[in-house]
Amino acid sequence: MAKRKVKRERKLLYFMAGWCGPCKHLREYYFDSLATVFPGHVDFIDADREPELARLYKVSRIPLIVFLENGKEVKRYDGSQKFGFEEFEKFLVEGEAYNDNDRKNAENING
């Protein structure tokens, strides 16, 4: 995959832990490549080493992927939810990873 530009200020936060096997697998299988294609738009955060950030984003399950647009959370997936990998790239390129219900949920999360 070639490097791509991101519209607006979009970012994915990938919360994980060193002891978490599924976290490592997903990172190696997909998210490392995504971070290469979209430099500066995918952040890897070890929840054990960054407890304040984990509390800020209310991390209760890992892996946790948080979608940010202009600094505000608009969607999230935790380790118990099913998702399609194409949704992450689509969000970074087009910003269409969420619908009106997701926007309402994001408003509730962000206050």
C-alpha cells in the first residue's frame, strides 16, 4: 500500500498491552501496515504504560480502537466487537466510518 493523505484531522488510537495476544496479532496483521500508509494518523498506546490516557478514554477492554476527528471521539471498537478492517482506512480517507446514530453516541461520549 502506498502512503496516503488524510482529509481533515483524523486519527486512530490503538490501545493495547504487552501481555495481550490478540492486541499483538491485530497490530502485526493489520495496524502496523495502516500506520505506514497513514503516517502520523495511527497511534499505538500501551494502556499499562499510559494509565492516565487509558482512563481519559475509559479503556475497559483491549484491544480498543478509538476513532478521532478534530480531536473528538466519534466511534470506538473494543476487543469484544466485530469489525471490518476496511472501515479503518475508509475513515482516514473519507471520514465515513460512522452514521447518524454513531454521531449521536459520540456526542454522548464527548459530553
